[in-house]
Amino acid sequence: MLDYIYDQARQLLENLRQETNERGLMPLLEPVAPFNQNPLLLPLVVAGSLLSLMFLSGIAIGAFAALFTSLLALYLVLSEVFGVSLEFQPFPG
């Protein structure tokens, strides 16, 4: 089973290397068939997709920061106000 997965991953990497050796990484950024008809709009579509990717990545980082801040606030409320403490002891061995 692991040999099959290894062979599939190796074949995927070889195909990716072969594709990028011929034309570089540009085929990975080009739009698919209905959107690549007009060569003048191609850079706009690529730029729009990259900008939207950066924007959504920023939203994801902001959501992670909000989650981290709320968990920190919850910990401070539980430990300082209610006196709850978490203690971890290693396994006896």
C-alpha cells in the first residue's frame, strides 16, 4: 500500500517537473478554457486571482488572530477570576 502511494506521489512530481520544465510555472497561473479566449484580459484575470488569494489569506490570518486572542482571554478569565488551573504531570515510569 505504501509503495503504491509512493509511486503515485513520485509520478505526480515527475509530471509536474516535466510540465514546468517546458513552459515554466506560467501554465499553473493561466485561466482555463472559457476565460482564456482574450489574450488582453489574461493578465487581468491572473492579477485578479492573485489579489483575491492574498485578500482571502489575510482574512484567514485575521480569523486565526481573533481565535488566538479569544482563547487567551478565556484562559485569563478562567485562571484569574475563577481560579481554574491546568497541571500536566508526566506519566509514571
